[in-house]
Amino acid sequence: MHTRFILLQTSHAGNVGAVARAMKVMGFDDLVLVQPRWHDVLQREEAIERASGADDVLRKARIVQSWEEAVEGIEHLCATAMTPRDFGPPTVEPRPHFAQLVAMNQAIAARSTEPGDELLAADTGAPVAAQAHLQASSAATEAPPLRSLGLVFGSERYGMRNEEVYRCHACLSIPTNPDYGSLNIAAAAQVLAYEWRMALGGFGQGATSAPPSTEQRADAAEVEGMLAHWEQALIHVGYLDPEAPKKLMPRLQQLFHRATLRQEEIHILRGIARAMQKTTHIPKP
């Protein structure tokens, strides 16, 4: 499964290199930086030194200026945070969440496998994996296979902002010592890279490939564009007050994330927004 590591407003070149090293050790190479402090961070000596041989990951890495560019093509986004938010996506531990994602893809593959075919699945033997298979069986009834995952890391000083976490499908919290839970960004990236690689089957055997599907999930950028369209339409019809939006749009964002939208459904929802915008604005009484 395609995996992308996304770093937001990174301020230390050494951390970029260390994350690249953590990624390569676990077989990942898609790194995207959003508005890093240094425009030449990928060529800085400290980054290259800390990459320790993962120069190819740095050379392939991209620097972008917006969230939308960073998440384009990614279907499932995982935020990272030490403490749970009072609102937003569910805060979960990485291991059971990753196991559930893989189990869901395996359930989808099993659903479409002809009788007598053997399902190639990673057998971890862990209770977490067994529970994840049970939870995923019903979720996979109609969902298309998941093809891409993004792991998002905030800045070293402030972490991820609430509005960035709200844009994700899940918020990963690594279990740590309750008396001292501070993790360097590269250390957190290494832990998550390891957990995700193990969920995919490790290096002993390849990860199960999802079967071809006629339906495709909408990626994060497509969902973001649809939500922006809906925001304009809701303002137009007088349902959303831009001066006091409260949490309407983040709640809609979470609703659509849970719905696992397909690309065709994005087109339908945009059509609804266009129809709303064509109506005559009715001011509030």
C-alpha cells in the first residue's frame, strides 16, 4: 500500500534527515514537507548527515506550500498527537488501528475471491489482529479497498493544530511512559513506520494486495475541495454564518470521513452544492 510521511512546518533540518532514515529502514520513500522553515532543507548538511544513507529519500522528497498539495492522492490520513482532543477524529493507538486497516483490505479481498481461491494474508498471530478482522468484516461489506495512507506530523515546537487534526481520519497516540511521554519527531516516525510495516506483513512476506476495483475512494484533496464547495453553498443559502461558524464544517468533515466517500459520490455532493448556489438567497428572519 502506498504510504506517505507528511511533515508540517518542520524547523530542524536534522529531523528531516532522521525521518528519511526512519522511513527507508522500513521500506518507505514518499516524504512531503509543508512549508518547512528552510527552503533548502533537503540539501542542508545536517539533513544529509542525519539521513545516514537515506539520501535517495531526501532527493525524492517534495516541498509544498499547502495541505491540499501534501495530501493529494492519499485516501486515509492519520494525525499524530500526544494528548486526545475533545473533538475531532478518534484518538487510537497505532497497532490496533493499523491492524484494522489491513484487516479491512483483507476482508475486501476475501469478499471478491472466488470459491477455492486462497487468501494470502499476513498472519501475525496477535489478539489485536484477530479482533481487527472481526471489526473489519462488516466495514468491508461495501467499501472499496484502501490504496494509500498518510502519516502526518506537526512542527517540533507546537505539534499539529486542531484544524489540521480535524482534517484527518484518525489521531494516533503512541503509548508511552505516563510520567514522560515526550518523543522526538524522528523517533515517533520510526515507531509508526515500524508498526505500519509490521501490520503490512513485515519483510518476511509481502503485504496482501487488494483486488482491482471498479470503484475508487476519493482522496483527501478531493474531499477537501468538496467541503470547501459545501461551505460556500451553505453560506449562500444562509445555513452557515461565516461570522459564527462554530464547529459545523469540522463536524461535516468527520461525517464525510466516516462515510468513506467514493469519487462518484464526490461528484454528487458537488452537484448538490452547485444546486444550492443557484437558489435565491433567503435572509434569516
